[in-house]
Amino acid sequence: MTRFRMVAPIAVLALMLTACPASTTSNSPGASGGAGSSGASGATIEVTSLWGGAEAEAFQAVLDAFTADTGINVTYTSQRDEYSTVLSNRIEQGDPPDVAIIPGIGFLRSFAKDDLLIPLADLGLDTSALADAYAPNLSDMGVSVGTVNDVPLAIMVKLNSKSTIWYDPSRFSENGWETPSDWDGLVALTDQIKSDGATPWALGASDSWTLTDWFESIYLRQAGEEAYDTLFSADGDWTDQSVKDAIATMTEILNDDNVAGGIDGALATAFVDGIGLVFSTDPTAEMYYEGGFVGGIATGDVNDALVSGETIDFFDFPEIDGSGSKITVGGDVMAAFTNEPGVAEFMQYLASADAGKAWVAGGTIISPMAGVESGDYPEAVQKEATQIVESDLARFDGSDLLPGGPDLGTVLQTAIQDPGAVDGALSDFQTQVDDAWAELNG
Amino acid sequence: MSDASVAAKPLERGSGMPKMTDGVSWTASLFVAPAVILLGIFLLYPTISTIILSFENGLDNYIRLFTRDPNFFDVRSFPPTGAFWNNVLWVIFYTGGCVFFGLLIAVMAARVRYEAFIKAIVFLPQAIAATALGVIWRFVYFQQPKTGLLNAGLGVFNIDPIAWLGSATWVNTSLIVAGIWGSVGFATVILSAALKGISTEILEAARVDGARESQIFWRILVPMLSLPISVVAVTLIINVVKLFDLIFVMTKGGPGSSSRTIAFTMYQEALASRNFDYGAAVAVVMLVVLLPVMIYNVRRFRAEKVVQ
């Protein structure tokens, strides 16, 4: 026993000493690049995003096409949960992926602030040519959405409509309900469903981003695109009357009378559970507003008996006061953390119609690239693709443009639960947003 | 460390046996070194760098936390709201609840034959990871009575289902109840063991003198258990100030920001939003809140040593 006592601390020390060199060798960043000659063929790069399942398979088809084309290998790393935290950690530890596809531009800004991203120009990419690669009504957005302080850092590679209200056409025709074309019609439909003894709306608002999407859809249509652009920039004034008006419009529909389980219930319901309230085998509500991706989740995860166009479909988020066909979209941007051989080629490829066609065939995304035709999509998503391409004007999901930290969704949760607290919550939010912008730009 | 310096003292006197004391001192340092090195690397260094990081913008992070961040600290209305005050609720009601029910169960169980069985049941949640516990209780609190056990139970009495985790009024109470369920077993086991240490002669003497059971409980058991009670309370307080997992799994701090805690805010700011200096300031606040508790704990251990 005594002998062991003497040996133990030495053993611990020895372990610590041997552990040290091991950790230093594994720490060299970007060791994955390999041969760095002129042609990148044979190189391997790592791309990370948060897709699994069908979404990952669809993306893998793009990667395979790229490898066949260029001889550059791509490893896809999927990080389903807490994507931003894990990505941020890898970067802190000096082990970033070569390329990351990031939902949410606000998050991108914090990387930009710390100079962690390789600007597109440094990769040798021609940004004005890239902008031309986008569909006409999205060409403003494609590159500008990834531009921080006038430096283009990222490009949009996929998107979904956020102007889709999902319903069951068979139940609508059974009850004689008709899809509306303007906001008043939507309110009237809500009242009609209620008077027929059903619950009009489901809402999955414990995931607060569902509320920011509601707000953005209304604000863009009600206040117009100039006001929208200003609000989601560093000059935004959240105490402005237009913001309060949009929230008031929102609560015409999102209130205790119209929403399954009341507002409290909705605030305890997650996004996917909300889909279940309308599309499960035992539905309790009739309509669900969220992005184009609802269709895939409903048929894939919630109820595989659903038939697109028959028991699940969407109608456009209606115009407000003659606003025309304006839509909000949510998209992912791609940015490079290293300049390894193959990275520039990969980014260039993803901004092409070829990549778009290979990707959309999987039926999980809409491609923003020009040259991807409606016929390239599987039938289930053609309608969404058409809606995006044919809209007069599209705007990026505004809350994704705000800096990380202050959460608009939290404010909206408070707003629908306690309308009397809206003014106070908004002025508090203004203070926090100002601080966050100052931190980013200062 | 102090042992080492005591051992080194004879060396200063010169004569004696320098070789041997030298050896003792060297071994002592060798024994202490791994612990000191490990503590330095994994505790001291991160703590100091966190504190430095939190002052990156001078005092601004702290001023912002306490004056401009109502999600963290809001005293404009009564009762005050925000993550900090939610944690105060947790410290009072969670710790109080665990100690109260722990003591109650320990005392009651001691009077029946199937004591071991009761204690096993109460202790069982200790074997469940906090994340799993959160998932279980989310189901219990589900609004639809089909899934939500609690609302199904209320339905029997014709009470309308309540969205326990969606209502700003109920959410903290609901979370604290789930927390107590998870930890009451810990309090029960410790207090029950301490209870066994109280000599039955004292209790018998009291009964012979005509003391009522309630008097025995309040005048004899509680005072004699004061030390284990404070051990349990301090442990629980330290745990609950660092509370993160239950909140993250069950509500993500919502609805609004009504169920955030200090540790959740730290995660939200530092990791989810990459606002490291602001998150560090939250961590430092947490440390400052915990310091008095830890000092009390250390002092009490010293006092106990003296008694022994």
C-alpha cells in the first residue's frame, strides 16, 4: 500500500507529461488540405452544415456531382443540434471546417467581426459575376445578404419560402372553406372556421422564430420594403408605430380565441408539434403558417399518409392593403474559413445552375440560381419554387439579419401573451439591439 | 501547502537532520504538485481569464447587465423579474422544498416497516440524468390531456387544461416542482442517515417527560439535525445557482424570457450568441453570488474540525 502511495503521484505526473505532446500534434489547423499544387484535383475539403436525413442525402448528390466534375473530394460533416455552438467551438479551437453553410446572417457577423472568414475576393471569386448567377428577383439578395461592412464574405446557396400557409384541402372542401387572397379574407376565414366549431390555427411558438416569421411576413406587406430594410439594419427603430401596428395586426389572428390551446398553449408547443396539431392523424386545428419546409417535415416525420395537393397543401400568405406579391424567404449562406485548395472551386460550383439542379432534385430545397427551372424540381416542391420565382419582390428573413444576442422572438412571445406589455418590451429590445450593433461595429 | 511549510520549518534551524526533512518536504511537494497543477490549469486559469474577459469593455458589461438587460435583471416592477431573480426564486423554493420534503419523508419513513422501499422510490430520480428528467416532465406538463399526465389528472376534476410551461405565471413553479422531484431523494437519504444517528434514549426521555410528537420534531429532531440540514441546503444552493440543464431542455428560457436563469443566460450570451465578454460577465456574477455560500461552507468545515 505504501509503495502504491509513492507511485501514484508520479504516475499521474507521467500521464500528464505524455498527454501534452499528443494534444499539440492534433492541433494544427487546416491539415486536411493535402497537396497544394496548382490544380486542386485530389484535394479534400470539409463542409459542414446542420442537415441530416433526406436533406443530407440531397446535399450529398451535389457533392458527388462536384467531385465527378473536378476530382476534388468533399467530406460533409453534419451537426444537427446546437450547430452554432459547435461551429463556434471548433473555430475557437483552431479546427474550423473549410466551408460552413450557415443559417442566419446575424451569426455570420460575429465571425466577420473576429476576421475568421475568408472574403470572397481573397478566394479569387468575382462577386459581380456571382450576383448575376442568381434568379432575377433574387440577384439583389444572393451576395448582399452575406456582405458585412461592404466586404462580401458569403453567398446564399439555398432558400425556402416563408410565405406559405399550410392546410388540408380535403377538410377545406368538405367544410366549404375557401383560401383567401388578402388579409381581411384570412381574418374572415378564421372567423368562419371558428363559427363552424373548429379551431382555425395551430402555432408552435415555444420555438420563438415561428413568431418572428409571422411578424416579418406582416411587416413587409404592411410597412413596405423600405421600412423593412431599415428596421432590420443598425438604423432600425423598434419603437416606431409601424412595428406596433404590425404586432397589432398579428394579434388579430394570434390570440386566445383562434389558436389551439390558447396563447399559453401555443407558447408551450414546439414548431414540429404545431405541425402535428394540423396534420397528425388526430388533428385539432386547421391552418399552420411556416416556411416551405413544413411540407417535407409533415409528410416525412409527422404523418406519412399525407398526400401532397390532396391532404396537405399551402396557399400564399395573403397580401395586406394591396401590397402585391411580396414574400419573405429564409436561406442559408456559405462562407469559407480556410483558403485550402478546392475551397474556391467548391464555392464557385455551388453558385451554379448545375449545382442547383443536382440539389433540388432531392426535393428539400429551392435553389436561388438562375437556370434552375420549375421542371427540375420534384412535383411536391414545384409550387413553392414557382411562388418564389414569380413573386414581385423577395426579402430575406429579417430576424436572421439582426446581430446575435437580443431575441426578437422573445419580445413577440411577450407581445402575444400580454399585449399591454408591447411598448415596454419594444423599447427594452431597442436598447439591447443598439448594444448588440454597437458591439459588432464598435 | 501549509503542511509542507510546517515540515520545512526545522530546516531553518540548521543542525538537526537536514537530509531527512529535505526529503519529507520534497515528497510533500511531489504529492501536492499534481493537484496544484491540475487546479491551476483547469480552475484557476479559466477563472482568471474569464474575469479579465468580462472587463474587456471596462465596467460596461456589468452596467449593461444590471441596468439595460431586463432579461437578466429588471427591478422596475414588483416582484422583480429576469434571470437573476428567477434564480433567487429557485434558491428559496427549490432548496426549501427539497429540505422540507426530504426531512418529512425521512422522519415519516423511519416510523414504518417498509422504510427502505419508500427511500428507494424517493431516491430513484437521482439515477435519472437531468436532461431525461426534463423530457419526462415536459410530457407531464403537456397541455393536451392525451399526453399531459397532469392535465389528464385535472380533467378528472373538470379543470381545464393549463399550459404549464407556456404560461408566464406558471412556468417557474412548474420547473421548480420538477427540480424538487429530481433532488428530494438526495436530501432524504442524507437526513435519514443523520436521523439514525440520534440516540433513541433522548427521544424516549422526551416522551417519558410527556413531550408531544410535534414538540419532539421541532425542539429535538430539527435542532439536532441542523448540521446535516445545512450541508444539504448549501449543496443544493450551489447546484441551483448553476442550474442550466432543466431550463435548456424544458423551456429554453421561455415563454419570453420568463424562465431564464443565470447559467442559462451565460450560455445564451457566450455560446449561442458568441458574445463572450458579456457571457463572461454573467459567469462572474454567478461566481460572486456563490462566493458567500462557499465561504460559509469552508468555514463550517473548519469549525467541525475544531469540534472533532
